[in-house]
Amino acid sequence: MNRVILLDFEEKDKQYFEQEKVDTFLIRTTDFANIPAILPEAKVIFYQMNWPVEEDIIPSDLSEKIRDMVNDGTRVVCFIGKGRLYQLTSIIGAFPDIHLQESTPGELVLVNPESPFNLLFDKHLEDLAHMYKLLPTSFGADLWEVPAALDENWKIVAKSSDGYPVSLLIKKGKGFFWLLPWFGQNNIKVADFILKDIFPLLEMKGKEIEQSDWIDKEDYLFPEIKQLFLKKEEEKKQFEERIKAIEEQIKKLRTTEQEAFNRLLKAEGKELKIAVANAFKYLGWGKVIDVDEYWKNVIRDKEEDLWLIENNSQPTEVSLRKEFLILVVVRTSRNWATDDDCILLQRFKGRRMQEFDNTKMKAILVGNYFNLLEAKLRNNPFSQFQIDEAEKDGNTLITTYELFKAIKAEKEGRMTKEEIRALIKEKAGLLRFPF
């Protein structure tokens, strides 16, 4: 069987291998977020990591499956770009010593002189785009082996100029994990070189990384050293159990505390309206009324989405006519806010003033604009004309990201819910919170 799995590569990479007559499976790790991880049998897995992924969509059992494959002889090569450690451990499992520390761009790389590993860096050194220091310890210029557990063998393939490993080869069972820097768009070419040149050379020379000197086997260890290895294994097991417990707490908190607010930044349509309503409820409005639900038995045009009423002591019908009322219009778009979005605020407010015989009102446009971009990279979606008109009319324009930041600031103790509500109630024009 000469099958290769590409994890989190692109379709063009699969086509590249297939043109080279390599039996290739292209798989996304996020496909296993809510289902058990099932992988086809393969001799080699190439994985690339170069974008942060939400931890709650990381598959929980994929690393266990891959480790079983490695123990049976599969070779796993990981191209490590900019991402999170939990993404890497979701593939290779927990190794307590491994971390991701930024290295200096353009830093000199020291390469293990042992063939064939040096051949890869000789050929592709100029393609290096990003690398992390993978261990917290410097090994100087001459050391290329890392002390490891009894069932592991660690080799340093490349180091930073100050001796920190930037590429590691970790043998487990009959296979291994090879952690490599990021070679950008050339990752697939590097993978092709490894598959066709490096691996055959390993086999020809009879120096597969899974082999180690027989003198290091457990049969020859003195009891003092063996006891330390056993102690290290026990410490590692306890560490993994602690990490797993923390990961479960993180997952639970994400689900119960944060996910509803994350939807402010990613949701559309009805899901976004629910997320905005949830945010206003959290901030302490006495009543947050879904207008569609309130008028579900009445045939009329859909206009604003929500009503906010601070006082919860009176019936809704009384509050609509007697108390200060905030009308909320929720919008989402991949682009800027339109003039129509903003004009509707005053139109809806005028109609409700007449309908409820109540002039104590303001309207708010809450928009999830540029919603395909990461939130902190989004521009202000409102034009100066739109802001000026809203200010003249006593209405408010706010992005869902600004609302999200306000809730985050409240949880961090930088603002109170009362202060946030007061700003939303009193501020006209573009609302940005003071943090």
C-alpha cells in the first residue's frame, strides 16, 4: 500500500500528487469536529497548520487514531505555520515539552549533518517562510539528540542559530512524527521531495529513525536509570491528564459562556438576531422583545427586529406606550452599510411613535458588516453621511463587534452593564465604547 493522506491541504495539492501517480486522500480535520475520526490506511500523512482554528471545532479523538497508525508504522510529517499549539496536539497528541515560540524572521538555521535529513534543507532552505522554536531548551551547536521516554526517540533535524530545535523527528513504535517549519506555497513540493527522495534514502541506508542503538534498550538499563524513565512516564501521564481536564473545562466554558456571543461576529439572519437579543438580555434590559414573535398572529410587514424596554414591572402593552423604547434593526453584510439600512431607522421610529402614541423612542442599527473578515480587521462600515444623519435623528449606529467588545470589557471588569446601557441609550450617531 503506497497511500498518502493530506490533512488540511488544498485540492490543487491533491491534484499535484495525483499527477505524480500517488494515491492521495484529501481530508479536513474540521470534518471530524462532531463525528468520530476515521482515517483510511496510509503509509504517510502530511499535515499543514497555518491558520488559527477555534478550539471547539478541533476533533478530540484524531490524535489517538493517528498515534495508533504511527505505532503501526505510519510516518506523519507536520508543516507548522502560524497557528495554535492545540491544533498541533490534535494531530500528534500531547508531548509536554513541545511548545511554539516565535523565532526571528530570517534567522540562521543550523541543520543536522546526518544524511538524508540535511538534503531537505540544502534543497529548500530558501523556501522557509516561518518557523517556531519547538522546545524550551537550547541544545547548542553540537547536540542533536533529545532525552526521551523509553518508547520514544527524539532527533533534532534543524535548530535556530541559538540552538533551539525548529525541526524534530520523534519516533514512536514503528513510525514517527516529523515536525517541520512552514515552507509556504512550497509545502507540497517539500512533501513530494520527502516522499520520493528522503524516505527511500532512509530505507536504503537502513537508518530509519525508529531504530535506536540496542545498548539503549530497557534490557540493558541499570535500575537507577530505569527508575527515572518510569518516573518521567508517570509525570507525563499525570501532565496529560491535567491538560485533558483543563481542555474539558475550556470546551465547557466555550459552549456555555462564549459561543452565544461569538455568534455576534459570525452569524447571519435569524441566528444573528437571536445573538443580538441575547447580548442585550445579558446587558440587563428588563425586556428584550422579538417583534416578529410579538406580532406572530398579525399580518403586517416586517420592520424592526427587537424592542428594548428597561422596566420589567409593567405589561408590555403599557411599556410600549408609556416608557422609553429602543427599536433595534439587525443587519448583516459582506460589505459596507447601505443608506437604506440607516434611513429605515427613522422611518420605523416615526411609525412606532404614531402607532403607540409615544415619542420617547430611539432606533439602533446593529450590523455585522464585512462578516467574512476577522472581526478586528474590519473597517468602520458607516459613511460620514450616515453617521451625521443618525446623530441628527437621535439614533445610533453600532457594529456587532463593538457590542462584543463591550460585553468582553464588562466581563474583564473594565465597564459595568449599567454604563454600557447608559451609553447605548444616550449616544447618538456612531457608538464606540471608551476602551
